[in-house]
Amino acid sequence: MKTKGAVLWGLNEPWSVEEIELGDPVAGEVQIRMEAAGMCHSDHHIVTGATPMPSFPAMGGHEGAGVITKVGEGVVGLEVGDHVVLSFIPACGRCPSCASGHSNLCDLGAGLLSGQAISDGTYRIQARGQNVIAMCLLGTFAPYMTVNQSQVVKIDKDVPFELAALVGCGVPTGWGSATNIAEVKAGDSVAIIGVGGVGMSALQGAVASGARHVFAIDPVPWKREQALKFGATHAYASIEEAIVPIMEITWGRMCHKTIITVGEMKGELVDPALTLTAKGGRCVVTAMGYMSDMDVKLNSFLFSMLQKDLKGNIFGGCNARVDIPNLLDLYKSGQLNLADMVTRTYTLEQINEGYQDMLDGKNIRGVIRYTEADW
């Protein structure tokens, strides 16, 4: 079919909304009419080159929700009309990672930036006669998409699409940063560095886990105000500003858990974050930086002698098939605030405006909404 999509033709260029051709689903795939797509910072990383694409053009978008319109042969548990969320990480259920309970590390993830379909290794999207690499094999910045069933999770039909879209990446990544990777426990003191979409989700995960103190750190005043509404006990503009108050509040013990969720990770952030972290505490690096960046700054003596733990994180250690429905259940029971995370909605044609708003600190999360005019 012919439709439209936001395509990137080179580094540091604007997204170009133009006609694309989308292939029909083959065995193991479904086609989805998109209703909403989250505007995650990770898509901006392919614009800057922080996440290097093997070639251009590329299609953005890896957070989204919609309705299944076509089903290929051999698809199990999904049918036309189902409401679904797209998981940016596939889960085959058979590789060593999946079999050992770590589906967020599924071996199929090795091909996320290849653009080659899981089912047969070909491309589903073309623009101007060229194959298009879809972000995370999805490409939610288009009104329709064709995707392997391993990245599709069925959800209840009473969840608003613009909220459901968030649990395909940002919310589980942040929530799981606190609950699964940091393993926040009741009574812990927790610092969240950066409170955008992922950071605000980590904040909510820490609150739900019973943290005594939740320190939100962000240079944007409006985001600090929002963090307090989402459950933070204290908010600071910088790590430097936060160190002395946190020392006083915790009687010198500092934070049991520190979670880094800034928009762009830099190695120089690690040592200050570890300074906020208590003896025997854990610092979780959720934020993404440039793949080419090899430098990390930390005091190795204090890191060893104070027995601190520095841990990476992808998708919050979550299992898409289990945790996406669970997070939406928490939303429906009033225990997870998704509605206030959607700051603004945009049309696909406003995508560049939306990303500028993100860079300017105006959004917790911007969401693209599709309408009949797009389909």
C-alpha cells in the first residue's frame, strides 16, 4: 500500500513527511493501523548520529499503539481488530536470553537497526524507490506499519491509544529502572537524574516501591515542578546543588539507588552520580549516549572501597508480554499516572516542532496522534 511516513535522509536533517510504500504482512507478521506514536529521545539519537544507522533513508518511531488490520499466516494469538502496543524489542521466546527470563535481551535485538524484517530478511518500507531502515524494525512515525508478531502485544480495548503507546518503550524502561534494575525497596532514598518521559516513569516506580525519599534532579524548572506532583519529595536543578541537601536529609548516608535518565548520557556524569550513591548502593545508567563514546569518568578507588554497583539497563529489565499489560492495569487502577505524562499531541506533519519542544524541555512526552485524514 501507499501511505506516508517521517523519513530521515541524513545526519542532522529534519524529518521529511512524504509518500512511502509499505509491504503486506508475510508469514508471522501483522499490519497495523497506527493510532498514536510516542516521540522518544532515542529517535533523535539517529538524527544526531549518537545511534549510528548503517545507511539512510531511515524511518523513525519505536513507541506506538494501534489496531491490527491484516494478519499473515502462522500468527498466533492475534487477529484483525485487536488493539495492540508495539514493543521496541522483539521477544522470540526461544533464544537463551528469553528462555532464562531476560526477553529484553532477546537475540533478535541484534537486528534492530538493520531494517531487515525478522521473517525473511527483506525490507517492508520503500521511499523514493529506496529501501528504508525502520527504527527498531517498527517505524511508528507512519499511519500504517507491517511488523513481526514478536514485537506485538495485545492490550485491552478500553485504554486510550495515546497512553498505551507510552508503555512500548519509555514507561517500562523508566519504571523498570527503579523496580527491576535498581531494585528499590521500601525505605530507600533514591535520586533520579533527568525527569523526562523515562525519568518520570522511574520516579513513579521508585514511589510505588516505597522509597522514603525521591530526589528529582533536572535543570528545567517546569519539570522539577511536575516531578513533585508525580511523587518526588525533593527537586534540584543539578547534581552539584543536590549533594549537600541530600547529605543532610539522609544523615550522610546518601542514596541507596541513583538512576541516570538524562536525554543524552555522557561519561562525565558517572562520577557525580556515584557521589550521590551510598556505600554499597547502586547506580543505574538508563540514559543513552553516543555509541562511539568510550570515556567514563569515575574515582576507581572510591568505587571499589565503598563497594558501589554500576549497572546498565535496557527496557527496564521488563518482559514485554507480561509487563506491558501489567503497567496498563496499574494505570487503570490509578497506581500509574500516564495521562499527565502526555504533555502535548501533534500531527505527523508537526514532528519537527514536537522534537524541538522536547529539546527545549517543554514536554515530558509528546505524542503523535493519527486520524482518519492520515489513514
